[in-house]
Amino acid sequence: MAVTDQPRSYAIRTYGCQMNEHDSERIAGLLEADGLVLADSDESADVVVFNTCCIRENADNKFYGHLGRFKTLKEERPDMEIIVSGCLAQKDRDQIAARAGHVDVVVGTHNVHRAVELLHESRRNGPITEIWDEALDDEATFPSALAVRREVDWSAWVTIQVGCDNTCAYCIVPAVRGREISRPFGELLTEVERLSADGVREITLLGQNVNSYGRDLTSARRSLEPSSEDAAIVGAQWLDDRRARPLFADLLAAVSNIDGIDRVRFTSPHPKDLREDTIAAMASNPSVCPHLHFPLQSGSDRVLALMHRGYTAERYLEKLAAARAGIEDLAVTTDIIVGYPGETEEDFERTLEVTAAAEYDSAYTFIFSPREGTEAADMVDQFCDPAAVADRFDRLRVVVERSALAKHMARIGRTETIIVEGPSKRDPEVLSGRTSQNKLVHFRSDRPLRSGTLATALITDASPHFLRGELVEVLSVSRHRTRFAVTAG
């Protein structure tokens, strides 16, 4: 490898969910601790990381397309090194090296902390694939303790659990992320306190099913003799009852009371596990944002049963009504799959009915994508006609956008508190901010505003996907330390 006076550089392309984006921040931190600096572009980087997703087939195709393009670049620049990490790496394993011999390192979801070590090893011994079937130590299970290079300085993700114990028939996550393991309560509070001291004002708690956070911790400790370690592992509030129960409501309350934290968000909950104590914690702690992502997936009880979702449409709507009754001005978003194997027109009509009744603020709608290794992928003889699915998808979008527009129009004339995110992606002369309900607001300012600044805006116009407003007042300027962003793709 050539020696130069310039530090070597890196770039990271991230595919998929917030968990992957957080893992990319960790990998960036490891690379910078190894002396690398962020490259101006992927093509100019000395080390390129593809942090992959395998939730949908188009993510696979997009990744392999980008990876193929880098084969030519690496032929032109033999010193370029390529790492493939994430869920697709965990799933495809040796197939990646077989399909793309120009990859230097393939590392899975359970050993992210070894990415740089493996890169050094590949320089000595050639390309390497290392996939762990499960995390083998605490550092691997919860690599949040690793150096992190955050994408946004005033906002941070905090992983509260990894893995998932649910058995949704379409989902590959349990296979690539493993069983559900919760992080110790006190460790989470310590991390949030550290982030607050660093100028972070917004926290997002991450997990595959945040509502069940802590159930494994309390189940393990309820039969043990009381210990001085209990509060650090399960929180002080649990010591009064010592039942096997989730701790998510306790965690929301504790995190929201940490000085400097203005907003607490979380993703993603599972409808079957939404409890009254979580609703109460959201309602009684002003720092917890009044936004609930509540994945429906289907409005048909028959399809929900095929999916193994654990609730009916009626039960889902009852829980949604309870949340709206308990939490003032609650915004609700959802996920919906169209064309699940065996879905009939009657099933889809039920989905339209429930979607209309739920009156979502927005929805992420997806056409079913079979994932090898899942139960749904084996239902080939029940796959839906693509033309019928495309028609259903368009009809669903009409219902979703109708309710989204109605929700947004109702906010015209209101003064909303926003956190400034920076220039709009479409018009750099316009600034964008986000409300506590997670609604995007575009506005103009006659002076520069630092990202992370807390302000108010009068809402003047609305569309299904964003609001427009006028800046009213700057409440507080962001106090974070300036860094540069991690590349995402």
C-alpha cells in the first residue's frame, strides 16, 4: 500500500433503517479512530463501506448494482478497499465474495466492532468474510460504547435493544439481528447524559420492538435475591414490584427528565405490545414527542393471522383510540404491506377501510417483497398478480394522502415549535425544521439559523407530505459542537 503524507479517507453508503444508520456512525467512529478522514466522495475514498439492508429485494438489487460499479474503480485504484457490512452481509455471507471478488471484508450485524480489525487482517491475508451467528460479548451486543461519528450533531440515536422475538411471517430481521436482548437501564441513562453534555437536544430510542424493552431483564431478575446491581440493570422504579414486565414506560420517563434533552422519540413499537403505561408516560412527560409510529401492515384479520401479527383490526383500532384519547394532539404514522401472499380484493378492501378509519398523518406503503428464509417467501403459489397489486397500491395511496392532507390543513394558523434541520434539499434558500409530531416545515429566514436551533413557525400552507410556515421566534440556539456529516446512500 502506497505511503503518502495525506491521511487515508473513507466513505460509507448506508441502506435501510435507522439501526443501520446508527451502525454506520459506529463504523465511521472506528475508521476515524484508526486515522482515516471523511472523503469528499465515494469514488475518491480509500476505504468504501457498504452498510446493507435486506428487508426488501430492491435494497439487495440497489446494493449489488452499486458494488458492481466499484469493481471498475478498484481496478483503476488497486489500493481502494471495500467493506460490506449489515443485514445483507449477515444473510448472504460467502455469496457476496463469490459474486464480488473485489470486496476485501464482509462483516455481519453481530461483529460490527471488528470492522477495522478485519480490514487490517485482510491487508495481511487477503479478502475475509467473518459472520457471527450471535453476539459473543457485551461489546458486540451493544456496540454503542464504540466511538461514534454522528450524522447530526444535535440529534442522536440510542440503541435500547437488539434483535426481535416476534415471528412475523414476512420479516427477515430475527434471522439477521438475532434474539431480543435489552440493554441495561442505567447504561442507557449514562449514554443520554453524555450526549446531552455534548449538546444533543433530541434523542431517538431504537429497537426492533421498543415496547418490549426490558422484559428479558426483569424476567431474569425477578427470581433472584435483591442486589445492589438491580437499579443499574432494571431501573429504580422496578424495585418496588419486581414483576416480569417491560420497562419501556420507565425508560421514557427517565430519559425525558435528563437536563438538556428537549425531545425524546422512539421507533419502532409493535401494536400488540402497546401498554397503558407507555401511553401514560408519553402523555405525562412533555419531552416525549406526541408521535406514534404504529405499523398496521394489513387491515384484514385473515391476512394479519397469516402474518402472525398477534392482533385483529378491531384490536388495533381500539389501541389506537386509547393512544389518541390519552395523548394530546398525537400524530400517528404506520407501515402497510400491499399484495401479501393470498391477499384477496376483499382483504384489501378491509385494509382501505381500516386505513380510512385510522386517519393517519402519513404512511409508509410497500409492495410485498419475498425474503428468502421467511415463511411468506415459501407461499409462492399464493403470490398476487403484479398488475392487481399495483392498482391496489395506487388506491391505498389516495386514501393515505387524503387523511394526511386533512391532518396538515388542520394545522394552518397554528404556531408550531420546530427544531431547525438546515436548508431544504430542493431549495437551499428555504430552511426546513421538524415539529414534535415529526412533521416537516419549510420556511424562510432573513438570517442564518444553525441546525439544531429551537424556534417557532406560523403554519401558512400544507401538502400531504409537509407544511409551509413563517418564522416567528428563535427560542434557543443550538449548543452542539460542529462536525461534518457521515455520507448516507
